Amino acid sequence: GENVEQHPSTLSVQEGDSAVIKCTYSDSASNYFPWYKQELGKGPQLIIDIRSNVGEKKDQRIAVTLNKTAKHFSLHITETQPEDSAVYFCAAGGDYKLSFGAGTTVTVRA
Amino acid sequence: DTGVSQDPRHKITKRGQNVTFRCDPISEHNRLYWYRQTLGQGPEFLTYFQNEAQLEKSRLLSDRFSAERPKGSFSTLEIQRTEQGDSAMYLCASSESTDTQYFGPGTRLTVL
């Protein structure tokens, strides 16, 4: 099955700086790569996703890049704000099943 | 609120008891998923419904676990003879026929 690895496990950044989280996946059949943000006591919230026919996607301060040849994808958050502090999960999947990374705890220092 | 809802939000039970959780998906979403999330980990896929049909079950879903979606709307997840290792957050998600899955707030189960 699919195996998703996510790095780093924790990330502390100064407010206004950028944050980058990287994920690798193992199954070349995966064609859908969402990113979720999870706050304490809540379910994961979709923040951005990308499909295999696209190399990059941007939504305001958030961008995701995908390299299918190398089987890795990354999340970039620019101009970080305190409300960006949360746990971020990458995932990879196909028709229905998502396999998640172990998460990155992001702390934005004011 | 038209998002995915789950009930209860928290459940504390004693080892050996049965528990049942409910998930109400986003209206008209024909796909429904159950995941389990333990502390410090990402969600793990348990099972998936397309309308009322259960199309796949993970090997994580032992014989003590059963899920139903009788009318293709809400779903229930039952755990029989709970064990301490069942303590986790149980997440439900729904989607249309596309990949995008929207998660509910989860049910946190604690087995004493």
C-alpha cells in the first residue's frame, strides 16, 4: 500500500517568515495530494489540494508543488501569522483512500 | 452548519463494553469514510461507503468493528467488546464523486 513520509515533525517560525513542509510517497498510482490543517480538538480541515496533472497550485499565502518523478510534494506558507499555528498533514491517494503523513506541528512565534 | 457532523464528540467507556458512533455527511455526498487517528499520528483509513454499499475495509477493522450506512445517508460505526487499544479519535469524512474529502470534528473514544 501507500506509504507517506512527512518532514519535519515540528517547525517553529517567526511571524512573517515562510514555512515549508515536505512529503514523499511510495505508490506511483497515487494521483491526488491534499493538505489538511488540524487544530486541537478538531477534525482535519482541507486547506489546499493538487492533482497529478498539475505541478504547482497557489491559493493566497499557501502553495503546493508536486514532483511526480521524484514522488514528493511540498506545502509552502508565506507571511506566516499566529493563526497558522496548528498541525499540518499531507496525504496521498487515488480514487477514494487517503494515506496520511504523521503530521508537522507548526508554531508561529509572534 | 452544513458540514460533516459526528455524535457523540466524546465517549468514555469501560473495557468490554460496546460503543456506537454516528456520522452525518454533507448533504448529497454519496461517499462516506471512516478513519482512526491516534495521538501524534495522521488519520488511518478504516472503511468507505459509496451510497449504502461498503466497498472496502482496512485490515485495521477487526471483527469487533462494524460499520453501516443503511439508507445511503448517515453512517454508524460500532465497536464491540472494546479494548484499551481502541482508544483514539474516530473521524468521519464525506465527498462527492471526486477525491476531495471533508472531515467532521471526530469522536474521541477513551477505553478505561
